[in-house]
Amino acid sequence: MSHITIPEGYQSLLGLYDTQKAIGLIKTIFQEKLCMALHLKRVTAPLFVMQGSGLNDDLNGVERPVSFDVPSLNEQAEVVHSLAKWKRYALYKYGFRPGQGIVTDMNAVRRDEELDNLHSIYVDQWDWERVITADQRTLEFLQETVRDIVDAVCATSDELRWKFPELKNNIHLGREVAFITTQELEDRYPDFTPKQRENAFAKEHGTVCIMQIGGRLKSGQPHDGRAPDYDDWTLNCDILFWHKPLDCALELSSMGIRVDADALRRQLDAAGCPQRAELPFHKAVLNGELPYTIGGGIGQSRLCMLLLGKAHVGEVQVSLWDDATVQACRNSGVELL
């Protein structure tokens, strides 16, 4: 069963038809603004990859990919969890240069996701990746990119609010980003869980960026799990906005500067999986064949929830829910698509 919270007195700001119309506008407007801000070109991406290629995103290392056999190839394929590693290979294959990048629609099935107001087994996001130089592998460049993404989100919100006056007095996003590392966050709230720390910081600042996710903190525990073979744990981050309908931080994007050879070796050892170095993708990184890149995923349904003030992800995407969740939403006037 999923865990669901219905805010007291919650009412959708838009009806069903206007919600569908607004979802279409958000996806069109934001992709255009993101491409302009980060100099991206739209490309087509895979829904599945070969098992054993090393291209699938292993997330926290425990999630099971949806797999199936392909008799005509005598191979097993996996539905992608994300395109974190595929994008970097694509930039190499397409011959992109520093300052140029790609964006694509990524659709995935995460069968082991714990369902709640923000999580679904269906994932839809903009996956983007951009070639950078070695000199740009810095926190300063990461922060500059985060600000560009936040500007694109806020500009999309502004345009949407003019088209739907119902949103004008209810949706307010801050353009100023508060940056903090996971260690600084732990030092600031030592008695809180990682999620409680995120909520406390986001409630105070509105729009926040939490950096350096994956490695162990002074407490001996990581702030959150991160696969060891795409983001550099010292140069990555999550972008979160305070979401008033649910009174919590809403993570919109996970992103980062990608591993170089040194970071990959270090993180594979820390994660206890040095054998991955023998996979084709990992060999390409270790041999210096792939370009330096920065990239991430930006949740499409999450962005729609944020900009439309929705209380449940099922209001902006079609997925599967247990009977108790469907009944609770029906009783509370929450219209699942």
C-alpha cells in the first residue's frame, strides 16, 4: 500500500481539462527555456538497454530493473532507470564539443519505488547532458548551472500564471537559491534525519540546492544514496523547492558533474563494487575516451505538481495505485488521472 497525505481543505486550483492543458504547456515552455539556458539540442533516447552493458543507472544499488528477454538477439534487455550514463556516451558518439549538450524525454519504470504523494512507479523526466572542459569541474560551475535551471523553472511559472489567473495568487517560487553541502546540513541539524534536514532548510529558504551527495558524512552515514559511477560525489546536487500544498520539500532535479577516472575508481571502491570497472562504459571513462560532462534529470510530473500546486503526483500523470489510495483521493476530491 502507498502512503498518502491529503492536506486538510485541499482543492485543485485547476479543473481536469485545464490541468491537462496546463501540463502540455509546461512541458513545451520549460523544455524551450531549458534548451536556451544550457544550449541543448533535443535527441531521441532508448527506453531499454542491454543487460551487462553498464549503461543502466543503478540508483541506490538495490532497485531491480524491469528486464525481459529478446529472442531474436539472444540477449536480456533492461528498461532504463535513467539515462545518466547513456547521455555521456551519446555526446561522445555525436561528437559534441564543450558548451554543447542534449536533452531528451526519459520514461522509466521503477518497480521497487515506495509510493506516496510524490513517488510513482512511472518516472518521466527531462534527461540532459552537456560537454564541459576539465577546468569547469568545479562547485562554482555547478552552482551557475543550477541557477540557470531555477531561472528556467521560474520563467515557466511566470508564463503559466498569465495563462491561468487561478495560479497567480497561489504559486510563488523564489529565484534566489540557497546552497548548502550535506555535511553543512548535518552540522546544522545533527538530530534530524536527512529528509527532516531537507524539509527544515527548504522551509526556511524556499529554493535550495543540496550539494555533495553520496559519500559518508561525519556521522558515518551518507545523506542519501547515489550510484558511484556517474556523478562525482563531491560535485553533485539536488534542487528542491518548498511545496506549500504538502508542506514539504519537493525534489525537482538530481544532477551533477560526472565522474572522471580518479573519481570513478575512488567511488567504486567506496561502494564496494570495483568489479564494475570491467564494464564497457566504465572502461571508456577510465581510459579517458568519454568527454567531461555535467548533466541531470528534471522531473516532468514533479514540475507540473510544483507549478500547478497539486497534492498528488497522480493528478498530473497516469500510473497505478492501490485501492486504498484511489478511495482516499476520491473521498477528498483529489482527481487521479
